[in-house]
Amino acid sequence: MLDHLSFTAPQPKVIAGARGDWELVIGLEVHAQIASKAKLFSGASTEFGAEPNSNVSFVDAAMPGMLPVINEFCVAQAVRTGLGLKAAINLRSAFDRKNYFYPDLPQGYQISQLYHPIVGEGEVIVDMGPGIARRVRIERIHMEQDAGKSIHDMDPDMSFVDLNRTGVALMEIVSRPDIRGPEEASAYVAKLRQIMRYLGTCDGNMQNGNLRADVNVSVCKPGDYERFQETGDFSHLGTRCEIKNMNSLRFIQAAIDHEARRQIAILEDGGSIVQETRLYDPDRGETRSMRSKEEAHDYRYFPDPDLLPLDIEQAWVDAIAGDMPELPDEKKARFVKEMGLSEYDAGVLTADVENANYFEAVAQGRDGKAAANWVINELFGRLNKEGLTIETSPISAAQLGGVIDLIGKGEISGKIAKELFEIIWTEGGDPAGIVEARGMKQVTDIGAIEAVVDQIIAANPAQVEKARANPKLAGWFVGQVLKASGGKANPAAVNQLVAKKLQL
């Protein structure tokens, strides 16, 4: 299904330093909130925007004696995501305690999966241009619980803690260091979000923090990355720094670019890179140090004694696999092959699952190219202008399909169709009913059209001579006839009659 794509080796982003060229090496840890109404180990709600500390169970608050109970639906969502990324599903996985103190982590540890994640190696195909794609390898996906939120700007002397997010189920999707530039990193996160939205496993809302990325950046000299690929020796890649909690595709690109240049400047001045966690300041356009980068042993991981290992039956995984939706790459390929759409149009229509579903409803039983033209140019254009989404569109797929049907039957022209689109947008209603009630039907009576053509030609003898000398000027007569008929005359019939009467 992906034959229309050609895969290229990752091309590095080359940055010219004062003393030579440098290349970027990037790996991402994407934290995706699992789409579930309940948390990973409790029945508390995951509703966004609730009153502070209102979605908190005794388990989330770490009350003594409270034991976690795994949410089976969250496990299924993680498996579903793994299948969508063509990854290996581990039938046996286990939870570990990651120990660290922070005020919004009541337990004093996070329940995660270090040694035995639920999902193993997979891949993401990242579109980098027409017909060009890159393959980014996934190292693992593990489940873990989110921490709460510390609030520092409500009081000059105190910080507040909101535990609503505490215990919310996350998938941490860890890539290999396959990404070679800021644009690739942004495109990779966008593709992950697109796939998970199609799967229904994460809504991908970065503004609400439901999808955020930790970006690992290092720089190396040309040729070092190839040596790493051959030997597996990470020392060839240089010391990496992690930029924490990125929740904007644009900021991801900007942060990587700044961090790479910061590292290059240090190295060219004879310094060395300290492995650390950094934050990106979008107002200043720079990264700043947050803390030294911890290693696994710093967290004192050990198996969680309150949770048994997860033993999953293959039949259960197969049942989830059998209920998988068509994913964006396959859908895009089908639109190109079966509907004759261009790569670009198919990409626009499949970028978001809601948009793709809307288009398919419009195109059902109709010409795909005509449907794509109306959805992309008329509907999407108007939605963008009005700041609306496909979910809040005033025109339903059935209504837009009705407009296209009327054009196909010859009952309205393209010009009338745009007027009809405007009426439905502002007033609603059935397209066919509106056309009938308001007398908007296209005039197809050849005799009536011919009478108007004769009248226009008789009234403009000088223009007739010009048109006979230059047939391209016949369009003036066509426009005059359409104007005289209020746009209702069939354009094809008008063109034929004008050419006949002018003896062109």
C-alpha cells in the first residue's frame, strides 16, 4: 500500500560552525496521554479542566493501604498503538517503581516500565515531501502514570499542587536516534499524533499537555553518525542534552536549532558538553539548564511489589488487531489509487481523521476529484477563514454531497453552486429544496438561451467583428449571456451557441 513512497536515508541537517561543519542527531521520547475516561490504576476521572484536586482517588493521593488496580482498557490502548506502529507486542510485561521526590508526586515514586515494556520495536514512516518518506525506528513503548501539576504563579510566597493529572495513563514512545534535523523531528511528532488520532488512542492535544515530547539533541562531525550505525557505539554521536516537555511543533524545531548551535559553540571553544536536562524558553528563543541528567540507577528502579506482571494472551492481541481502522498512509494511498487524487490533495484530506471521514462521506457514490475540490477549496477554505473545524462546520457532508449531485445532474452551474453553498452555510437547509424554492435551477432550454445569445450579438456588432478576428474574445459574449440570465444559463450550451452564431 505504500508503493507510492520512496524511502531515503536520513539526510542530516548540516550546521556550519566557525571551525567546520557539524551534523545533528536527535531522538525523542514522546509522552502521549492514553484516551481513557479513567486513570491507569484508579477509577478517577481524566476530564480536562475540572476543579483542582477534584479528580483524585485515594490511590492517586497515595493514602496508606491503597493499592493500584490496572485499567485493562489502557492496556488495550497501548497494544493498539503498538500495532499501529507495526511494533512487536510483548505478551509479558511488568511495572517498576521509578523513585524520586517532587511535591506533585504523592507516592514518592512513579509506576513505569523500565525492564519489560508492553511494546517493543516498531517504526514510523515520516512524510518529508511529495513521494519522499523517512523511516524512524521505535525502540519501545511503555506505560506509566503521569505526575500532578505544581502551580507557582498564584501566590508570591507559596506554590500550589493540583493532583488531577496524577495517575493519568501515559504511553512513552521512545525513538532511536534516527532523526537528523529540526524539520524531521517536528514531522515525526506530527505523524505520531496523526496515527494515534486515527487509532483513537490519544487525542494529541498538545495545548492541554496530552502530547508532549522530550527531545534529545547532540552534534557530531560528518561521518560519525555512519560510524555509530556500523558499530552501535553511542560515543560517536556526542554527549546529548534533553529538552524537556515540549508541547509545540514549532517550538520543537526552534529549540533543536538553538540547542545544536549552543553545543557547537561550546565544542569549538574547546569545552565539553555536560549531559543535562534543559528547558526551552520560547520568549527568549533559547534553552536553559534545568538539572543534571539522571541515569536509570539514579532512580533506583525495582519491580513494583503491588502489581503482578502482565500476561497477555495472543488471542486478545489478535482481537485488537482485527478491529484496527485504516491508517493514514493506507488511506492516502487508496485515495490516490482509487479516486485519482493527487498526492497533495490526498495528503490534505488524510491529515486529520475527522477531515478524512468527512471527505469519504461526501465522495461516497460521487466523483472523487469533484468531491475533493469542493471539500479542500470551498469548505476547508471557509472553515479556515472563520476559524472553525470540521466538527463545527455549518455544512454537513450530506449537504455538500447534495450540492455536488445537483451540479452532476446539470440542475445548477458551478456559479450557482457557490451561491447555494453560501445559503446553506448561513441558513442551512436541503440543497435540492433550496434550489427548487428559490428558482435557482439552471436554464437548459436551448431555445431560451439562443434568444439571449441573439439579443447580445445584435446589440454589439463592433464586438462581433473583433471576436471573429480573434476567437479568444468570444468569452466576452459568454459572460454577457450568463450575466443576462442571472447565471442560470447552462455554460456549455452558451459556449456552443456563441461559437455557432459568431461562425467561429
